[in-house]
Amino acid sequence: MEVMIRFATEEDAEELLRIYSYYVENTAITFEYDTPALDEFKYRIRTIKAMYPYLVSEVDGKIVGYAYANTFKDRAAYDWAVETTIYLDKDARGKGYGKELYEALEKALKAQNITNLYACIGYPEVEDQYLTKNSVQYHEHLGYRFIGTFKKCGYKFNRWYDMVWMEKMIGEHSKNQKEVILFREIEKNYEL
């Protein structure tokens, strides 16, 4: 079995959308109601890649998951902070692919001088068929720590869900902080 992590391209959009659509249609992991159109998904990939890494994991040539970072808040003082996202094929969970993706993502973000990672996670008061507490536990395992809860802020499948924020520091914080480098400026010479 050959596992490879590489940069996503717009040509991957259809397969990534297939993975994502499962979560949109069957879970409250994402608070999105409708699966985006293919062109919209390609636009999202293109927009994210202008600033941050967007990675896919392949096993024997088949995409099994993807991870990316995106803008945390659109103000200059937040430039060193990003929101991280990961989705795995529903049949690829629990096999270590997510950990490998997140490790590769963190390495790339460090090369950009990013210091803070944030994860916005849907969270049920009581687990149900649409949402468990697994994502929070998974992020804790990866070194994220709990920051706070927004109570009943997401409504999906006729139910209210909380949203929690988790945080992980991956860089030094200093008075003369190094500038953030756009990923498109280092991607060509960057090795995963």
C-alpha cells in the first residue's frame, strides 16, 4: 500500500467534493446544508491555495482525504492564525491518514511562519446519528486544546448543535514577528 500526500489541484475537486458531500448530506460535522456545485468547490480550492496549503492524501492512487488551512479572521493582526479543516473518506477513518495529513499541513504552515491553528468543530450536547464528540477527541489527540463553546449556534437536521473552538500553537510569538509568507510563493520549492 502506497500512501502519498501532495498538493491539491482543481482537477481533484470532483473527488474531494464526493468526500465532502457525504458529510454535508449525512452529518452535522459541517453546518453546510447543501453540497456545493463543482465550480464553487473549484473556486474554494483556488482561493485557499492562493494563501495557504491545500493537501490531499492518496492511497494507491485513490484520494482518501484532504486538509487545508484558511483565513481565521480577515484583519491584518490575525495573519499568523489560521483555521484548519480536514475531511477523510468515510471508509478511510481510523487508519492514520488524517494524522499524516495534519502533520504535513502543520509543517507547511510553519514554513509560512504561521503560529496559531484553530479548529471550529460541531459539537452535540448528546451524541446522535449525525454528530459525535469524536472530532474534539481527535483534535485533543493531535495537541489541540479546548478554547470555548458557542451554545446552540448551528441548526441542522431539525436539531441545535454547539460549536467549539480548539487551538494549537505551532510557532514562537515574538515582538518582531516574522512576516507570513503566502503559500503560493513557496509552493514550487516546498517538499512535502
